[in-house]
Amino acid sequence: MMPTTIFYITKEGYLLSKKIKYLYKEATIVKYKRDIVKQHWNEKGLLIFIMASGIVVRAIAPLLTCKRIDPAILVVDEKGSFVISLLSGHLGGANEYARKLAEYLGAQPVITTASDINKLPAIDLWAKENSLEIENWDLLPSISTKFLNKKKLKIYSEINLCLPSEFIKTTDPKNADLVISNKIAILNNFSRSDLIKSKDKFSQDKLLRTSFGEKEKRKQLILRPKNLVVGIGLNSNTESQEIEKTLKELFRENNLSILSIHCFATLDKKAYERGLLDLAKKYSLEIRSFSPEEINKVENIETSERVFQATGAKAVAEPCAILASKGGNLLIKKQKRGNVTLSIAEIAF
């Protein structure tokens, strides 16, 4: 349930807040004091203020961070005539909340986001709905402005998606406004062996930057599909720093973006390793686990007698990646480095 707080000042405001609570039954009603807003500030919440919008703007200004994590903010007048979507209209859902609350109250919703007014899809909301992670958020305003002016955008995608009619497909990533790919560098004029030969991170990053082209990267909004599953085998008590270091190395060497990770997958006995739990929490990723019986049904993988003797599973990284990706393509076979073994499978969109 969405955490919802309703703030009021006057008696009329209180009566209206009780009416709104019928719609949001789990909501908390709070008499407004400027200092109390911070206590109810929840990144995934909805805050409804029954008062003048100027009061609200001054109250929330010190608490704002960025559009990706700020809560949805609605402002309602005491008569319940207007419902204003003030903040986080798209990603926070404030526009939709405003429409629903206005319909419930018989009020007028006030939506000011340009994409809604022009009846165009909001890029950030469309990306969220399609499990796409925006990499270069700083470019979103300029691309959105271009979209509003031209009413269309060119899109290059390496996955199959149902696209809005305003998104025009292109086969050339250099000419695209939006690029959807799990690859760090889209213009592949190098091989995986080239990356591995560039042993240090600086050399690899230089090669990747050159292959993409700094000019193109400044122009294009990069969207990462969440379609990579990382199968993980690890020794007991392996630190999260070692897992993360190995993970980053493997992704860099294979020209893959960590932003495209959908989840981690491992043996059920390893799912509660502190290092793995800490890493999953850091990246806000789910850990999916499988029993030896489930793992042993997976075919065409590299097996290990040592692993079987220790766990009862014929392997860990590869079969877990395949299982969690629901039979997806095994991009990277198991790579053992120190205490960590990794494999990467790609989910078919």
C-alpha cells in the first residue's frame, strides 16, 4: 500500500481530509506544521496538502532531491474544487493520483507537465513501464524538449518493444535520439579479446569510449534494458567488495552495462551469504535461488564434481543464470576468479 499522508490547516481542511481518507483508507491525517513534513517524507509515498500551494512550495523546497526519488505531491484547495499535481507527476505518479482524486471529489485536476498537455508519452515514464533504466539523466530535459518540438524521436533498440507511434525506428544508432542496449559501447568496432587485452580499467574504458564516440554519447539518451541475469557461485564468507570487483571486471570485459542487471541468481544454500546480500541491497536487486534438484535438471552446462560433492548441485553459476532468465541465452559461460564464479544470461524481451 502506498504510504499516504494528508496535511490540513483549517477545520474545513480537516473535514475534506476525512473525506479523502475514504479513498486512501490507510492514509494518515496530520495537522500541518512546517517542521512535521520531514517526518512523513517518503520517497515512495504520496503527500496530499489541503492548503495554498505557496505554503507547500516553501515547506517542501528544502527536502527536494531529484525527480527520480521525490514523492508524489498533490495540493487541494479547501473547497475541494482543484487537485494540483505539484511534484513527481510521472515517475512518482502524481498526475495519475491527481486525476483519480479529482474524479472522486468531483474536482478539476490541474496537470502542467508538457507531455501530458501535448498528449505525448513521457519518456521517463515510458522507460519505467518497460523496465528500461535511464543512464544519462542529465540529457533527459534536452531530449524531451526536442520531442515536444518535433513530436517524434528516432529510436535504435536491440530488443523488441512495442513502441509509441511517435518513436521512429532506425537501424543506425548514430542517428538515434534514444538508444536501447545492454552494451556499454554500441558501435562495436572492437572484439571481446581487444577488451581483455586492455588489462587495466583505464585502457578498457578508453577503448569503450572511443568505440561509442563522445560526440554521439552527448546527443543520445541511453536506456538500459533490465535483461541480464548474473548467476553467482561463491565460497562461504566472501566479502561483497570481492564479488562487486569481479562483477564489474566481467561486465567491462564483455562490453555489458551493470545497469542492465535484472537480478542475481544462486544456489539456495548461498542466497543468505552476507556479502551477496549486501551487494544486492546496494544495487537494489533481487536474489533468486534454486535447489540442487532444480539445478541438476538444466542441460548443456559445464559441470563440476567438486561442486557436486560440496553442494549436491552439478554446477551453480551457469544453471542458475539460465533458470532465473527462464531459459534465456547464456551470454557468458562461467568465469571463476578468486572466491567468485560468475555467468551471465540474457532474458528474451
